[in-house]
Amino acid sequence: MRFGSLNLKSNLFLSPLAGYTNLPFRLTLREVGGLDLATTDLVNARSLLEKNPKAFKLIETCPADRPLAVQLFGSVPEEMRDAAVRLEAMGISSVDINMGCPVRKVCKVGGGSAMMTELGRTAALVKGMTGAVKIPVTAKMRLGWDDENLTAPDLARALEDAGVAAIFIHGRTREQGFGGVVKLAGIRAVVQAVKTIPVIGNGDVTTPEAAKMMFAETGCAGVSIGRGAFYNPWIFAHTRHFLATGERLPEPVFAERVRVLCRHLDLMVEVFGEEHGCRMFRKVAPWYAKRFGPANEFNKRIVRLSSKAEFREILENYLHWRKQFLDDAGQLKANYQPPPMVASFMQPPGAAQREQIPVPRGPVEVW
């Protein structure tokens, strides 16, 4: 796949999600394999220009974390332009503009989904950015503010004219937040609205089968995966294999899941320090545990994690506790197996939808 001047080895992407898609998580996924272009947490353009240390921590990277896009949000054209120029000078591969974040404190300052409500103003802002840098500028948006204002196709056309290299479209409205059913027809409408640039579909791709269906039903050129990578860091490699061969690779064994969990924590400590890294890992580890089978004993302790030594103790105790659910071969008994992952757009009508993903607290200036 090609974004402007950027040649990519895969049409599968890591979706940015504030508080989760930081350097340790990106490196974990890259080590597992199958991921090419990844995107940072969203960062405030003004904070980058002011050289806020917290903003620079959000976009921290290293040579192993390439190619990398930084996702900017903001509503002041000059700040967004100058932030893009600074990122290009830092060697960032691509700049993504956040037009999809539904969180109120982002929207109320004119960023995120609020950018979908003023097409002319947004297009002018984007044109200023694309004219100032040589690296690709992309945009991530939603279907619209709500079901009565599905502005994505019109905005996509305006952004294509303004010079964006690609569009990422989440198949929900701002009103839906992170819940409800992803609408593939809405993604398809954006694909059909543009003439030449690639459109990347996003939303509830938790399995290789869901990715294949999104490709087939929307005509999108690529798929961006967020929550599916939290449950299953192998999803990129497995999806690439499935799309190429039609063969579904077996899920990783429990020991491999634990190995990657431990590696992720090591990277968190390496990047953020032991105290802060362990505190941040409190919200990460339960995502892994959703595919462990029974995990109450693990989850109730991991949410108070404060050191690597404590993590080793928690894990050792959990492995002992978990033995009661295993058969003679050391495998989870059938009645304790976690249910299969199913995307919202592949579930029958009326099925229960997934839980909300909490977003970070704190001032909007630094995320």
C-alpha cells in the first residue's frame, strides 16, 4: 500500500487510542509481528509547539518503532501546520489528524469529532498542513456527529481536495462513542465518495474473519485495528495469513500469552520507570486476561500493581489458582474456555455490545 510518498508493507494498521497505544504497546506488537504502520496516542499540537515534556512523552519512539505516524489534534490552523512541520523534522513517517475522538473535552476545544461539523473550516486547516510538509497527512474520522448528521462522505471529498494521502474511517458516529454496532454501509459510503486516495476501515475488528468481512462489504483499501490488538497482539500476523491463504491459525497457547504479557510489562517499566510503568499496566493486563479463561484471582490483584516483584508474585499465585480449571493434559476444560470474539457487525440483532474503553483523565493539553 502507498500513502503519498510512503510505501507500506501491509494494509493493516494499529488504531490510535489515548492511554493505550504508547511505545511499549507498539513495540510489543511489532515484536509479535505483522504490523507495519502504527500511530501514537493523540497529542495536542499546541503542547508539541510549547515543548511540553508530557506531550513529547506521548510521541516517544525509537528505531525499532518504524514506520510511525503521530496523531495530532487541535483546531488552530497555524498550530496544526507548525506541529506537522516539527514532526517531519523529527523524522516521523506520517501525520494523522484526529477528527474522530468523541470525548467531550476534546470536542469542546474544536478538535476530534467537532471537526466534522465545519467542513470548510476543517478543509482549510488541512490544506495548510498538506502544503507545509512532504510526508503524508492523513485524517481519522467517524461517520458523523450523530445519525442525523452523517457528514463523513462530504468531508472525505473535501479532504481529498485538500491533499490528504488517506482517510481512516471509524464506522460509528460521535454520539455512539465506543459502543453500539459498527456500520459497514457508512464506511462503504466514504470509500465511494473519494476518487483516488485509499480509505481505511476501522471499528470492532477483533478477528481475521471480521477484517475479511470489512474488506468485502466496504471495498476499503485497508483495515485499522484497535481493541482487537489488546485482546490478541497476534491479530496482525494472523489476519495477514488468513487473508493470504484462507487458513485460520490457532490461537496462541496460554504460555505464549503470558510471555507476551511479561514482555509488555518489561517495556512499560523500561519506558516509564517501574512505579509509573506498573501503575499504567494496571489497565493493560486485564485485556490480556480476557483470553486466559477464569481470571478473577489475577484481575483483583493486578489492578493494584506497584512493582515488578509484586507482578511476579501475582502471576505465580494466579498460575497455581488456575490449575483447578485445567484437565489432565493441562488445558482449560471446555466449560471454562473464553467465548469466541465476534465483531458487532457480525452479531445477530439485539446481541449485547462490548464494554466501553475508559479514556485517560487529565488536561486536554497533553493528550
